[in-house]
Amino acid sequence: MVYLDEHVGYLEELVHELGSHGLVARVVRTGSGDPAFLRVVNPQAASLSENVTCALAPEGRDHYYLWSWGERMHRVGDPGAAAAKVARVLEAHRH
């Protein structure tokens, strides 16, 4: 399906950007018909992780990266900005 392949492409673009923030990410394809998602982990604190998906907005104009709970994170046209948001969320804070 071209539509799903397009989403995987967007996720792979985000993998590259996340790497520049020191995060480890990989595209996961379940093979069960569920959409692919991106598993992101902070290697400095492995308990800090997030799953990112990609979907067309309901109004059908733009594709977005989505947080694991389904909230829009950022348009796919700027994976660098999306990566910065994920990096802030998964940042290990020192006390």
C-alpha cells in the first residue's frame, strides 16, 4: 500500500533526525496489519522511551507525527522540529 509506505518513509526521516539528538530509534512493522511505528529510546536512560506514529490528519490535508497517546506532535514536513520535541520529552534530568 503506497499510503503506508509513505508513512514508513516519514518515520525513517525522523530516525535520522533523532540520531542527531543522541536518541536511538527504529521503525517497527508488526506484520499484523497494524501501522508501523517508531520506537525511540534514550540510551542514557533506557526507561525513557516513546512510540511515535504517523497519520493523515482527519481533515485530510497534512500528515503528522503523533505521540503514543494519539496527540499531534508536528507536521512531517519538518522532522527536525519533531525530533527536538521528542528529545526534550526523553531528556534525562540530573538532580
